Amino acid sequence: GAVVSQHPSRVICKSGTSVKIECRSLDFQATTMFWYRQFPKQSLMLMATSNEGSKATYEQGVEKDKFLINHASLTLSTLTVTSAHPEDSSFYICSARPATDTQYFGPGTRLTVL
Amino acid sequence: TQLLEQSPQFLSIQEGENLTVYCNSSSVFSSLQWYRQEPGEGPVLLVTVVTGGEVKKLKRLTFQFGDARKDSSLHITAAQPGDTGLYLCAGGGDYKLSFGAGTTVTVRA
């Protein structure tokens, strides 16, 4: 149980384009999902908290207009990187929380912006 | 934000040796999780500890939660190459998890 999927697993795009990443909880409902960014050999940096049916809460320093988050249902949250630039290249990971304090992570999405 | 400090940052050992990773904070956590992450994949939950002084065992892995719920340790006995990975501790306590910086463990065959 508690499986979280992400799609796509890898994406390469040109600078200036937008990329959408999906995060799904496959066997549970998650009122809260989290989006993280991870640089090589570093820990996870929380970008935003996604709540079903309401606006996402962004961490300090994260541009909400650049990283658009939509949590349309109890099993799906999307992260759209708008007007992507090479510095946005990173490993993006989502997690979903079926219960207090326990988060289950997706497999991650490797974004490369050329 | 509650901060978690992990040590050591890197650990390289020979197969069969034991290792311990530490996770410390000045804050009290209602629970603490340990994750293992392999390159190119998401973190996988290993254990959640919630009670001060709690000890949990998962095969060759032993997890301890400090009495004051401010620190935790992960001990691996007779490490194997399959134990190689990035080990992350994360603390709950309020709405969000706080992550340690991670410990990269390499077990040489």
C-alpha cells in the first residue's frame, strides 16, 4: 500500500517552454501533497504544500508564478514549471500524506532544461 | 523551521562492517522518520519512531529515538553492498517534515 507515482520520470525541454509533472496517490486519498526539489547529493528542499481544493502554500524563496501547483482531486497534484530555464534543471519529488506525519514519496522526475 | 543535523555526511565501509548514522536536533519531534534513497529514485520510508526511547529493528537495521525525542540513530549491522544509498532522517511535529542533510553510505564489496 501507500504507492505514489510521478509522471514523467524524465523530461528534457527547451528553455522558455513549460513542463507539467503529475503526482498521483494510487491506493489512498491524500488531502495533502508536497513538492520537493533535490540537487545532486543533497537533501530534499520543500518547495510547496499542495492542499486539495485550495491554493498551495509556497516556501520562502519559491516563486509561485513560476512553479504552478494544482491539487484538483484527492489523488492528483500537478506541478507546472513555467518558462523553464537551465537553472530549473533538477530532480523534482512529490510526496503524499495519508495520515499525520507520514509521507510517502514518488519516484521523482528528472527535469533537464536545455 | 525545525532543523535536523545528520552525521556523518559521508560513510564508506567494507562489507561486513557495522555503521551508525546520527540525527540530532534542538527541537522536540512528535515523530521521526528514516528514509533511504537510491540515485534517480524517490526516498523510501524505512521506519517511523514516535515514542521517546523507542527502539525498532528492521532485519539488520536498528533505529533508536532519544528519550527526549530530539535525536535518533540508525545502526546497520554487517553492512552489505545493497545497503548503499542516501539515508535521510525527517522529523514531524507540525504540518511539514523537516529533513536532515542526509548521509551517503557506500558499502564496498
